[in-house]
Amino acid sequence: MNLLGGLMLGLAVLPLPASVLLAAQMLASLKRPRGDASATGPNPRLMAGGAGREPPAFTVVVPAHDESAVIAATLRSLRAQLRAGDTLLVVADNCTDDTAAIARAEGAVVTERFDAERRGKGYALEWGVRHPLARATAVTIIVDADCVVNAGGLVALAHAAAMSGQPVQGDYLLEAPASAGPATRFSAFAIRIKNRARLLGSQRLGIPSILTGSGMAFPREVLDHVQLGSGEIVEDLLMSVDLALAGSPARFCPEARITSPLPLDRAAAEGQRARWERGYLSVARRFAWRLVAAGVRRRSPRLIAMGVDLAIPPLSLFVVALTAIFVIALVGTLLGASPAGLVVAALQLALFLATVSIGWFFYGRDLLGLADFLALPLKVAAKLPFYIRIAKRPQDGWVRTARDSEDGKP
């Protein structure tokens, strides 16, 4: 094999671990063990705390920045699930509207925080989980201000966190409204693959879960050693890495379902996607290799697999990268390089397409019809300017996503 052929092969092999893990997660997610609640809905035994065991008291912390348009409905759904001894705590963070007043009227305990310099969800969470009411309960559950948790979901999260002694992530999805266009429905599909299929597959493969931002539960002893305050765009993802490296990796709890609407406004939706993907890629670039290195040092396949999992980019960007590698390998082969790199690149691209097709069949047909799915290559091509824009305009710090009900209010 000549030098050019070796370079082409090395380039083609580089994303192979991520491609194989993505396929393994998808296939593992389809396996339905007997009694698996993810196949049939919430598990009644977990809703009641397991075999006669009542979950401990918990505090639900709701970070909220100018959420007057949506927070009342969220608090009503949460309050309906509280038992005697459970607490609902709202952190009204740098609010300029009547979020705090609405939360008090809905029966929540409210703590207000004002800090012009330390802005963002991470700082709000740090404030909330250190509150005396939160410290008084065995489990703290974090739910965003625009989310709805399924009946019994809070108890399921509290039970899983208390019984395992580990952080727990619920099944958190962003849903496309009924009037959503193809771009929004594709985003909902991609999130469903990332937050449901991949986390369920990881659970069954023994790989630690990542935290996805809402529907997270923490035993008190874990929270006492976690630094939440940061200006990271994706503070939950960074927390996942820190917890795994500290020996307290998160686990997935599919019995708890948390939903939130994707914005219909095009500018708000693109801004939200840009922040997520930019933040995700930033954390992955900095920490995926650290997880792999720590896994090698500790002889922990689970940490190595989590590092590879973190290195899997968003679906659109992944297929763009794999297609580019295939084209480069094809050109190299035409110039006389060994075809080994082209073969690997072609097989890897085919594996990715098969994985996404399986994901659509089992997880996305209610979001994307066959015609929509077949048109995905055009949608991916249309996102190339989006990736160019986020590469040119790096963003530091947290920015809130506008809600559709706010009529363009920033």
C-alpha cells in the first residue's frame, strides 16, 4: 500500500468506532426484554416505588428565566405528582417579568436570583440545589420551565436515583407541534434518536447515559460533590462527563417521559439548534478523548464507550463528514491509491444509512412520512450553510430560546 493509500485508509477508519457504536446502540434499543417498560409504557411497580418501597421525599427544582408564558402549565403538571414531604422549588433567575409571582400563585416555593455577570441555567441550578429545602430531601429532580412530565414520572425518577445511588436521566424529548414543517419534524426525529434510541441502547449495552437537560434526578450525596455553576451552553453534557470521571455515571430511566415543544419560529429554532450543536461539539472536542484515556487507564470499557458515544456528532453533520470522506477516498483511488480506504468509507456510509433507516422505521414514521424520509439528503445539503455559520460565529455563554407564545419577545 502506497503513502496515499495509507492516508486514505487512516481517514476512513477515523470515524469507524463512532459509526459502529451508533449502529450497536440502535440495534440494542430495539431489543425488548420481558418486562421492559420502554416497550409498553411506564412500569406500575416503579410508579409505586418498587416492591412495596416508597421512594424518598424529593425536591423538584425548576430553573426559570422570564418564563411567564409557559411556567403555570408546567407547575400544575408537577404539583399534581407531589406527595406529602415533596417540594416544588422555582428559581426565578434574573427575571424581568412576573415569573416569580405566577410560580407563587401556583403553589411553588420561589427563590429569586439576580446576578448580571453569572448568567445561565448552570448558575440557576447551582443556586437551586444548594437551597435549604432542596438539601433537606434525599433526591433532587431538575425539570425545565417549559416541560411536561408524564404521570408518575417524578416518582420513577426519585425511585431510580435513590435505589441506584446514581444520577438518572429521564426520556426527554422535544416534540414537533402539529403545524410544524419538515425542518422542525426532522429536528424532532434527530432528538428522538439521540435522547431515546441511543440512551436506551446505551443502557442495554452497559454504557453510562449522558444528561440531556431536563428530567434529571440526583441523590443528595452526589449533588454535594457536583459543580453546577458554569456558563457552558450545554452544562448538562459537561456534568455527564464530570460525573462519569468521578465514578458516578448517569443511568437512563425510560419510565419517566419529559416533553417540551420545539419552537415554530424559524429564527428561534435555528438559534436553538446552533447553540445545542455548537455547545455539543465544543464539549465533545474537549472531553471525548479524556473519557477514552481515562477508560484505558482504569481498564474500563464503559468509560471508553462513553467517550466514543460523546464523539458521535449530530446526524446531519455525521453524514456530511462520512460523505466527504467517501468522496476524498474515491478521488484518491482514481489517482492510484489503494482502494482499501474507499471500501471502508463506502461500507461505513452504508452502515450509517442503514442505521438511520432503522431508526426512522422504529422511531420516526409518525414524524416523517416516506417521502419526507427520502428527501432527507436534500435537507442535509440545505444545512451546510448553517454549519458554516456556526463555525464562523462561535458563541460563548448562555442564551435563552424564545417561546412561540411570546410573539417574538427575545
